[in-house]
Amino acid sequence: MGYGAAIVGTGEDTKLVVDHAFLDKGQAVAITVDGSQGARLLPANGTLLQLMENDDPGPVFVNGKLVNASVYTEPSGLPVKDSSFDVTAVHSSDAVATFSQIALTGNFFNGMRGNMNMVLTFNQARLTGVISTSLARHAVSTIASASYQQLGEVSNTPSPVVNNGVSVTLNAGSCWTVTGTSYLSKLVLAPGATLTAPPGHTLTLTVDGVARPIVAGQSYSGNIVLTVHS
């Protein structure tokens, strides 16, 4: 689990078993996972990478001493679009992750309200799950020190991109099996990449509300929605 800016690598026969594989509370981060030597990610809650606003209220001074008396309050209302922020670009403040030669099962959610993109690249990797922007909500609206275990724990509702772009690149030999509705801002399918639905289902792709064929060697930008049909 990561908090803040970091470079994380998993090497020979490494098995990472935690709640979220990676949890990023609004900080620029670079993650590299190389599964060529048997590394595995096994998130207990099914979330491989969670981006969310920083919910740590921090300590405050009481009678000249630092104490954990602050309270986190969940933001109200929906995020407001910042038209000056490019949800298809890569910024120095973004969360960037690369996964190579690894089989992954789980979900990626960008639940940021502010300007921050999730940029994912898969090199000869296989993913079964959802990659999407989301509305991330805590189970409670306020978190004090007594309920500290609620910090970093959110539920995700896949939702259209606002200021939280999600860019996905599937390079040759990579396969993403989409298991649920996924909202993206950019999708690059290299020649030899595969984007599909689970057996017995079909997958459709729309960009700005217009149906588009799913073709390896193509790139898509805009309000992208991947929908799984039974």
C-alpha cells in the first residue's frame, strides 16, 4: 500500500497481500510491477489501485500539544468540472503505473474529485476486472480518531470522467477482460492487444456517446464507456 510519491517494484516470487494493493491519497506516484519472476498482487478487497482524496485530518494543537483531535468530513455534492484540466494528458502530478508480464484480477478506481489522472500501461500483462473513474464514498460522513479505521476505506461507484481522467494503454500481448462498466478518458490498443468481455458476454465501446468498433492498433479519446452485456 502506498501513500505519497513512491516507486514500487515487486521482484522474484513476491506476493503482496493487503486490503488495497496500492492506495494513493492524491499524491503523484510512479508504480512499476514486474511479474516476470512470479510476483503477484492479491488485494483482499479486490482493488488493485485506489486513487482518492486525502482523508487524513492530521493532528491539531490542544493546550500546546499535538493530539489526534481533528475530524475528517466527507465533501458534499458532486465534483465541479475544471475545463482547463486535460484528462487525456500525463501530468507530473498524476498517478502513473506500469504492469509487465503479470496476471491481475481486480479493479482500478480513480475516485479523485480534484485534478489528477490515473495513467496505466500494461506490457504483456493480463487483467480481469474494471478500470474506471468513480465516485468514492466513505461509509460514514465524518471520521474522528475513534473511527480511524474508516480512513482510506471507500466504496466506488463507476461514474463518468470529471477531473479524474483514466488513461489505459494495452501494449502487444496484453489482454484486458472487462467485467463491468468502465469509464475512461483515453484508451490505446496496440497491435496485438486484446480487449474483451468474459465468456458468454459481449463488450461495446462508445466515445462521446457514439458506438465505435474495438480494433487493435486504434486509439480512443473522449468520454469513453466500456459496457459488458450478457
